[in-house]
Amino acid sequence: MKKTPLGHVTCPVCDFADAQVKEDKNGHAYIHCSDCNAQTFTRNDFRNGKLRGRMRAVTVTVTDDTVTVTAPAPATAPPPAADKVPPVKKPGGWLQPLLAQG
């Protein structure tokens, strides 16, 4: 039995942008990637909710004689903020005072 996709996400294994999100027999969402054939399952309600929150839903348009199924374009990450500068680490860390004694 072929399952219809609920939506699409980026594959966590190969970064393919249109991996399908489907539903298993228990009602939990799982990822099936058609590019690398990986399957990633959610085993509890918390993970199921997280995956469903990340997915891009499939849109179905029905007209007189045709049915069109489309998925929205993959979401892109927002550009990094220019005002956030990573903190500067001190050289040596916790080992530096020990090395200075000897």
C-alpha cells in the first residue's frame, strides 16, 4: 500500500530538500527520503510534534477534471545577524596555569 505524503522536510542524512513526511500505522510521522532511501522514525508524541512542526505541508488543488499536488519551496535559513559577534576565547584554557608553574 502506497502512503500519501503529509509534507516535506530536508533529509537529516543527505540534506535532500524534498524528503517526504508520511504517517506510520500508529499515527506517528516519519521521514522517507527518495534520494538516499533513508527512513527516520519518530517513536513518541514529542518527536512526532517536532517533526510535524518542521514540515512543509503538501497543497492539493482540485478543479473540474484535474487534481494538482504541489509542495512549497524549501525553506531557507535566515541570514546570520551582523550584530552578533562570537566571544573571543582565551588561549590555553584551563591548562595554561598548570603549564606556567613548571
